[in-house]
Amino acid sequence: MPPEYVSDTAQLENNPLTFPEVKTLIDGITVGENLLKKGR
């Protein structure tokens, strides 16, 4: 799903995440530049 769509949807739902924050999460990077793991 494109980050632009997710960011626009988040804004419609009054979610405070900014576009750069959404893109970072979609890219799988968290605060501290740790990578998100899929599954456990």
C-alpha cells in the first residue's frame, strides 16, 4: 500500500502521524532505527 494513501487515511481519522513517520513505519524502521520483524 502506498505511503501517501496510508498517510492521507491517517489524517482523515485524526491520527497524528506525519507522512515521514508513516513512510518510516512502512519501510519497517522504528524509533532508534531498529528494523521491524515480520511474525515472531
